[in-house]
Amino acid sequence: MGITKTDLFTTDQNELAAVAKVFAHPARIAIIQHLLKANSCINGDLVQELGLAQATISQHLRELKNCGIIQGTIEGVSVSYCINPIRWTEIQNLFNGLFDQFENKKNQCC
């Protein structure tokens, strides 16, 4: 079997790209911002807050949960979501590691 393209890159590069892809949708950013502000919320709250269909919200929550950015607990028939603090710090460190590589030197390029 041939090598997959992801095998050409480091674990950190692949993980950063996967996380960036999850952050690449404005609805997911809005969900994250709502969770950061509210500290937690019930799935139905997001429908009212964002004005998107329940099915659409559920798809975005699934992507955020699969990446580990959020975590949820079942409370009766509803699910309460919040930011996963451990994963949030890991993601912050991934992005900081990338941005910290830049040294702003005058006349460095074009």
C-alpha cells in the first residue's frame, strides 16, 4: 500500500490541521463562544441562541465533541455541553506553538 499524505507530516501538524478544520465553520465558532460565555448549556438553548435547526446544531456539536473541544452530560432527555478544559489547553498550546515560531524582523521578506 502507498503512503497516505498525512504520513508525510508530524503528529502536531496533522492534529493542528484537524482542529483548524473544526474551527473553520462560523456556526461552530458561535457555539464555542456561547459555551465560553455561558460556561455550559443545553442543546436546545443553542437552537434559540443561533437560530439554526436542531439537526444542524447537532451536527456541529458532534464535530466539536469528536475533536474533544466540548464534552456533554445527559440530563434526562437533554444533553448539557461545556468546554473540555483539558482539551482546550491542548489546542491553545498547539496554536501558540505555531504562532510563537514567528519572529517579526524588519525587511525579513519581500
